[in-house]
Amino acid sequence: MQSSKSATPVSAPNQGPSLSTWQAAILGFQHLLAMYSGDVLVPLLIGGALHFNAMQMAYLISADIFMCGVATLLQLKRTRLTGIALPVVLGCAVQAVTPLSAIGRNYGVGTMYGAIIGAGIFVFLSAGWFSKIKNLFPPVVTGSLITIIGFTLIPVGFQDLGGGNVASKDFGNLKFLLIGFLTMAIILGLNAFAKGFMKSLAILLGILIGTVIASWMGMVDLSAVSQASWFHMPQFFYFGTPKFEWSSILTMILVSLTTMVESTGVFFALGEITGRKIEEADLKRGYRAEGIAVILGGLFNTFPYSTFSENVGVVQLSGVKTRKPIYFSALFLLLLGLLPKIGALATVIPDPVLGGAMIVMFGMVGVQGIRMLQQVDFKDNNNLLVSAISIGLGLGVTVYPQIFQDLPQSLQIIMNNGVVIGSFSAVILNVIFNMRPAAKPAQAQINSDAQAKQNK
């Protein structure tokens, strides 16, 4: 029997082209831009909901970016206890926005951070148990999950493509659509005609060129850069000491369960892309690293952190599968967190530019899931039902999350997330159809009868 060390190599057999230091740094910056908008959105939403002033918002954003770098490093570096050692970037868990805002308004900021710390402790302690359910994630489940992750994120890309704010009167303005589709065309053109390293930079170049063109159209606002400070060091308990309230902690534990499910899908997707088999020990280290990142988020008065699905598309599209660029991305996040004025430069990228890039990246993630589903025998109706219902539920909830508005708030946290509802559906249906003792013999008999009729 193989040891876990030999069974789970850190280096994958196919890592793509070798990189110089400067090439890895540029690719790391590409990863940074892919996740930056979604990550800054969380402190903006929560800070706005809690009526933070400009100084508090400046701290919240810079400290959050710094902690994203710390959280990413925790996953990149494999130790005996932590780190899945895949090219994964961590950022704020967007599903935490609504519950954290509610906790902060009803119980105070201290209770909000106490709930984050409590949830982080839960993730760390439950990592061993959660990693043992690996057998619940065969290709029909993981393929469906990755497909759901990619395709449920596409509406986010389209929202940005239209200007970002659906309620705005100019949502879908022709200039937004023009710059968004132009960004998409640049990325596709570079993938079609560029070679080598330039092809790997397609997303970065598309975003940069799109932003320059958008600036000529008056769509770039530099006020955020001028207002930001030059240096800001993250501090423990900046907004106050944590307070612990059981219902708030339970709520954030539910949120953490959803992020662990989503992270599981990301881990398997990256394992598929890099050619590395993900074992129970890998998952355990990955969950523990996330748990520590969540605890640190509470201590530094920021947020819970989890894997970012956006960056899976960057890895797939660039063809570079090593962790070297991600180390640079983490370093950049740390520097941007310490230098808010420089970090604010990334916030000037117009939403339509990001939207055009996101549609390409998220589509790639969804198709990666479809590639995983090619391993599945869909002549078996059980597999067909598992995948069809799960993907359908995930996409349906994404389009109409308000369908569960009459449920208690704690249940809405789970049910309003298309990735989570689709993931739970895939796992549960796979157990019902494929893992029951009677399921396999019954299906084998059906297949046998069908074969006999065919032979006649």
C-alpha cells in the first residue's frame, strides 16, 4: 500500500511551458486582475451595509487584499498539516456578504468577527472528517459540480458586461457592450493567432487593452487612486475585539460548509487540469489551510476566505499549470494590501472590460466540467439523471434565487447559492441512484435485459 506522500505528488506530470521569473510575474499579475474585482466587491458591499466611513473602508479594502495574499500562500505551500499545493488563488467568499451584513447590523461588528473566527475553527477541526467523503465525488459528481461552477458564474460576467448595476438606467448601454465584446474579441484573437508566452497572456492583455480603449471613451475614473493612502499596515482587532454569539457562529458555519463544497470542486478541477490525482490527505490539508485563513480574517477584522473559481479559467486558458505565477500573485496581493494607492489602480478597470474577460474564463471552467463528464457512462440513466437534475437546479437557482425567499434566513444562505444547491443535489442523487446496495444489481439487470433484446 502506498504512503500518502508517494501517492500525492506535489508536481504534476504536465505543467506546461517552463517560465522565467519575469514571465511568471506577469502571469501572476494576470491572476491578480482576474480575481481583484470580485474580491474588492465584498468589502465594498459589507462596509456599505454597515455604514463604514471613508477611512474605515480604506482599511477594510487594503487589509482584505493583504489577507488574500496570506490565504493564498497558506494553500500554495504544502506542509505536514496544511496546503493543497495547487495553482489556486484565495479571496473573499461572496456568499458571506448577506449573512455577515445581517450579523453586523443586528449584533454589532465584534459579533460579526467572532462568528468568522468560530467558523474558521470549525473548518480547521472538521477538515479530517470532510476529506473522508471523497468517495462521494466520482466523475459524475465532480464533472457536474465544475460545470455548475463555470456556468453559474457566467451571469456575473454578463452583469459586468452590461455596466455592473442592473438597476441603473444605462445598464446595457451600447458603449458598455462595445467595450466588453471588444475585450472578449482581443482575448479570443490572441488565443487564435498569438504564440508562446503572448498566448498565455491573452486575458491580461485583453483587460489592459480594453481598459486603455475604455479610457478614451471616458469610462475610467482615477478618483479612487488619488483618494487612497500610500501605506497601511493591517492590525489585529482594528474595529474592536471579537464577541461570540451562538446563532451568528452557526450561521457562518453553514456558510463555511458551502465554501468547502465549492472548494472541493475547484480542487478536483485543478487536479484534472494539472494531471494530479487529489487524495484524501490533499483535501484535508486544503480545508485546514482555508480554516486558518478564515480565523486570520476574523482576527484582522476582514472576511472568510476560500478558493476563487475565476482563476481556474486562467490556468486552463493560459496553459501554465505551475504554482510559480500564483506565488507572484500572492506577493502582489501582499504589496497592494500595504500600498492602497497602488492597489486602487486595479479598481479603475471598467466593469464591461472585466465582464468580457469573465465570460471567456467562466465558459472555460464550465467546459472543463463537461470534459470531466466525458468519463461518465451516460448510457446509464442513473448517471444521466444525477448530472441533468443537478446542473438544472444549479442554473435555475442562479437565475431565480428569490424562489426560496420564504425560507428562514439560515436556509436561504444554502439554498440561494446555485453552486451549493447543485453540489448537494449531485452528491445526494449519486448516493440514491448509484451507491445504494440494490442500485448496481438492478441497473446491471436492466442493462443485461436490454443487451439480450438487442441481440435478438
